[in-house]
Amino acid sequence: MAEQFEKHARTFGILTLVSRMTGLVRDAALASVFGISSYTDAFNFAFQIPNLFRRLFGEGAISAAFVPRYTELVRDDPERARRYAGLLMGLLAGFLWLLVVIGEVLIFMLWRDAPEIQYSIGPSTSVGGVLLPTVSLRYARLAYELAAIMLPYMPLVCLVAVGGSALQTHGRFGPTAGSPILLNILMIAVTLGMYPLVLAGSLDTGTHLRALAFAVLFAGFLQVAWTMVALRSVRPVFAPRDATAWASVRATLLGAGPMMLGLGVLQINIVVDGIIASWPSIFGPTIFGMPYPLAEGAMTAVTNAARIYEFPLGVFGISIATAIFPLLARQSNDPSAFAATVRRGLRLTLFIGLPASVGLMLVAREAVGVLFQRGAFGANDTTRVAWVLLGFAPAIWAYQSIHIFTRAFYAMKKPMTPVKIAVAMVALNFALNIALIFTPLREAGLAWATSICAILQAIILARALAGEVRGIVDREVFASFARSIAAALAMGVAVFATSFVVPSGGSTVAMATALVAKVAVGAITFCGAAIVLRMPELGWALGRKLPFLRSSAH
């Protein structure tokens, strides 16, 4: 069974790799055309809104409550499972479209009251002894317009996520992982295809961004169509008069309630982070009459850095957690098998996450430069984003572990424990945000706050889960953790030494050369260390039984 989730994780991971790579191309295109500016801050802030709801309703509480119940019904009564899935998806769609209508009204009210006149204090104006750049409040109106265009993407992407959860229960992970590729391709086409019109002066940047927002919306409809075609094998049926389906839906919504509470708090935290980062671009360079510590483009710098650290997180960490969840749901009444699956998933997650953290810290500047430094994105922007990425990177292993632990609690139908921990972490994260942005870290303080809270959250979740299920964290898990740290440190030393042999320089070619050299040396060193330490996790990750590695059943 453990090998089965690893097979699904590899399938999901390969498709997620393609998706993330097209996502990086999309972000590179956006950076090249728009750079780091108030325009991109406005777009990123608006695009964040439908994605928040996707995490809350689509990939979060509803999916987490849906999978265990749907798994039971597929096993016991497949016909009832079809009616349950269809009714839940239909009701969710109706509720989310109602939210869209309410949201559009609220956005219009904000847009109507936003200042028409450009707010400018001049490039040489000193506020409180601090030199501040020109800031335009017309970006607030643009942000509201972009949000209004992209808000209907929210119910579409949520339906795709819930439909994907149903497919994953049947062992079909491809459609869910491949769906974002459609979005990325459309965004790349609009970003690059319309840019010559901007250069020719026949199209302004604001209109270009509005067209990009419409591309996001159109991609949502394509993603729904893609998922509906894949769901033909599952054949969900919307049966509003089926009492048993209603009973299952009610149970799901009751189970999702506590999760929505916790995830809702987390989404509020993300919104607050977004407001903190985008404040100078949308609201101006001061707050309560005081100079604001962040400059224009902070939101974009944080977003671009997040895209890079989310690459290994999505390809490996979330792939493992996604593949393991249906298996944990089936094993929820078998504590021994449940604990063994969590242990194996955790060991594989740490084996991948720890070197990812160390490696990304050592190649932060090269990774940012190679991906983004061209066109409107200059060398100073590279340094700025790399500084933020350096704050995110240390906790990649923790972000990945959190996904394993929370899904374990959801599979046991005990969501309140991670909810309570999440609420505490949100409060701590907000306090750290406010404290750190006023230090020389500036927007990088947001990244360091996130990392500190993620590491604490992972540790607390591990202790809480160990208290619920015996044997979750045993001696072999600690030994595996120690071996992974040793291999990651050996890799780090080798990569650091490579910096003196192949310096990165300032050009994109030099940074690309250094990046390839460091990644190659790091991969060879880490795999070599894993072989020397006889780590079975290497075989698990590769899907091969390697005779020279130690044997481990869990």
C-alpha cells in the first residue's frame, strides 16, 4: 500500500513538475514585461483573491471533508457515492456564484470610492526624514478592476479542485495536476502576444493587465471543461431529491466547518500579508501619517520569491500529501497501518525537503536571476527577490511536513487540533510581520516570519499527532531525519565550495552556468551521501529497490 501512494505521488509529481515549469515561464514572462512595479502589485493582489477561496473551499476544508466520506461510499455503495459527489458539487457551485455576486457589488463600491486623482509626493519629497518615491493611488482602482474581472474564476477553480479530489480517490491524479497548465499557457500567450502593442504605444499597461485578467477567467472555463471530461468515468449525478445524498452532504459540511474556521483564519492571514506588502502601491507611501517601511513592488517581490520556493513544495511535498490522503482515509480504522503510512510519507518528505531548503538558500540569487532577470526586470530586482527567497527557503521541509500532518488529522476526522494550532500561528505570524518589516529585512521580513511560524507549526503538529496515534514518530523516523540532515549538509558544503570555482557574476549567462554547476554538484553529492548512509528513502523516491540501501518497512 505504501508503494502505491509513492507511485501516485510520482505520477502527480511529474505532472505537477510540468505545471510548475510552465508556471515559472509564466512568471518569467510577467517579470520581463512588467518588472517589479505598482502595476504588478495590483495584479498580484487581485489574483490572490480567487486563489484564497480555492485554498479554502476547493483544496482546503471541503476537499478534506469530502475525501474520507467519498472514499467510504465508493467502497460500500458506489451509486450513492455518485449522487453524493454530484449534489455536493452542485451546491458548492451555487453557493460560490452567490459569493461572486456579493463580491462584485462590494468591489464596485470600493472602486467607486477610490480616489480619481493621482496621489504623488514627488521623487525627492522627504517624509519624516525618509526619501520616498512617487506613488500613484490610481493603482487602487486598477486593482479593484482586476479583482472584479477575476473573481468569477473563484467558483470555477474550486469546482476543479473538488472534482479533482473525486478523481484522486479513484487513483486518477493526472487531470488535477495538469489543469493549471491551461492557465499558464493562456497567461503566457496574452502577456507576450500583446506586449508588441504596448511597445508600439497602441495599448497601455493597464489595458494589458485587464486582458490578462480576462485570460485567467477564460482559463477557468477551460479547466472546468477539462475536469468534467475526466469525471465522465466517475459519473457524478446531481440528485437534489435524494435524502441519503443530502445526509452525506450535511455530514461533510459539518465536518468541514471546523476546517473552514482554521483555514479561514489562515486565508485572512494571507490577505493581511498581501495588504502589508502591497500597501505602498495601492494605498500610498505613508500609514497613519508615518513613512511606510516597504517600497513599491514589495508585493511582487514576495510573490516572485514564493513562486520559486513553491516549486519544490508543489512538485514533491504537496504531491506526496495529495497521494497519501486517500490511503490514510482508508486506513483510519487501522492504527498500525495508518502510523506506518504517515511515517513513510514523513521520511520521504524530509528526505526531499531538507536538501531543497539547503540548496535553495545557496542558489537563491542565481535562481532568481536566471528565471526573471530580463526586460523590465533588472539586477536590483534580482537582489531584492533573492533576499526574500532567502527567508522562505529554510522552511521548505516544514511546509511539506505540515501538509502530511494536517491530512493525517483530517483522515482521522479530527480537524480541530490543526485548526487551533493554525490560529495560534496566525497570531504569531502577524506579530512577526509587523516587527520584521521595520527592520533592514523590509519585505524579506514577511518571508522570515512565515518560515519561523511554519517550523514551529510542524513541530507542534508532530507532537500532537504522536499523542493521537502511537508510533507516528519512532526511533527510525528520528534516525532518518538525522541521516537526511547529514546528507543535506554534505550537499551544502559541496555547493558552497562550487561558488568559488564557478562564480555567478552579474550576467544571466554567468548565473545560469553557476546554477547548473551548483545543482549538478548538489544532486550528485546528496545522492552519493544517501548511498553511503544507505538511506532507503532514495529507493522510495526513485521507485526502485536498490540492494545496496538498508531495508526498511516503514
